[in-house]
Amino acid sequence: MGTTSDIQTIKDGMRKTWMAGDFGEVAKFIQHHADDFISSLHITPEKRLLDVACGTGNLAIPAARAGASVTGIDIADNLIEQARTRARAESLDIHFEVGDAESLAQPDAAFDFVVSMYGAMFAPRPERAAAEMVRVCRPGGTIAMANWMPDTFIGDMFKIVGRHVPPPAGLPSPALWGDPDTVRQRLNEGFSDLSTSPVTVIFEYPFAVPEVVEFHRMFFGPIERAWAKLEEDGRQALRRDLETHWDRHNEATDGSTRVKAQYLKVVAIRAAA
């Protein structure tokens, strides 16, 4: 994929992307996705859980409410600060730190659960992120991911943005983490069980599609950064394409916005030693 300096440049760009806008605002509208995901894992008290690419704590916080001992890592400093603020507001003892999904600071076999929702899938070298999640998961432990699927609503939205502002050359599409065959190739050793299933989730906003697109233009880092790289004509073309995409999928008829999207739920059980 290139030299060490090339990778560092890509990672610096990714950090700036996820620190741009204010993902905390976006996270509020998908918190229910995370609540349902954590609930489905049946986490019991005292289990050790690592949330990889935790953002503002959408998975970490409900896991801690369930009694787990939780650590969250993310590449974006400002999101870690928001996660800490959220945990303090609920008096939850969660350890949040800035970290890299491809080079976790945590020791081998340290966690009963290693989870990631719409997060680790964006690491530029997926094989390294996969290896790190496996390394820190104990034998008999669970790796669980929620990854946007290709050729579905969010996958297509990223394609639209990529047509206007192409991603760095040579990077695999993050949406490949939403393809069952690719997941099995990446998690192909050391597991006693691996299951994948598509899950439908809802995006619901109490405002119309143009305001939804503007909301993401302001707060969602990948779109905010793409917007900043375009001239005015390009910005308006991107806006039109995004509005068309949201309009096409909008099921609401009352001036609000309600769109269905799909992620691939991945649950892998690490084989006992």
C-alpha cells in the first residue's frame, strides 16, 4: 500500500476527517442502533469489553450500563473527549483513550468482547485491524462488528461522495467489511464460530431532506472534508446528488425524513486455546 510515510499521511488525513464537523451530533441519531447492537450480545456484568473506534461512546456507554468493564479507543481526540464527558454525566467508569485500531496498546487476550460499530471498518489496512482485534480477544471471547454494507443506502452514499472527491488511491473500500465473503477471508483463522447477518436500521430526522443533507455537511466529517475540497460548483453538485439519494429512499410523507439502511452484523467466537 506504500511506504510508512504514505500510511502516516493517510492516517493523518483520516484523523482530520473524523475530527472535522462534530460527529457527536450525528451519533445522537444513531444511538438506538448501538443500544440494540449491545443488547443483542447479552453482555453480563464484569465482562471486559473493548470498543474499537468508539467515537463518542455509542457502544461503550450501553455496555458499561450493562455492567461490563469498558475501554474505548478512537483516533480522534475530540471524540474521546466527548465520550469522557458522556460517561462522567452518567457516573460510568469507562476508560477512554486515543488509539489506533491497527496498533492497539492493549495486551494480548485482555478482553471478553471486542466490538466496533461503523468504526474499525474505516482503518486503511483492514488485515492489520483484524489481526489486532483477534490479538486482544481472549480465547473463547467474542469479536462483534457492525459494518455498513456495499450497494445499500450508506454504501451508495459513500460512493457518491467518492465520485466528487476520490479517496486516496490504493485503499480498499471500507464497505468490503460489509461483505460476508470478505469478512470470512479476513477472519479466517482461530475461530470456533463466525456468523454474519444483515441488519436493517432506521435513520429518522424531524426535518426534510435538504436540512438532513445540510446537517451532514456541517457535522459528518467525511462530507464536511469533501465539501471543503470542492469549488462552489462542485459543492452544489455534491449537494444535489446527496439530496437526490436521500429523497429516493425517504419513506416519510410529513416533511420529516425516514430512511432504512443495512449493516452486516459480524459475530466471531475466538477458538479456545
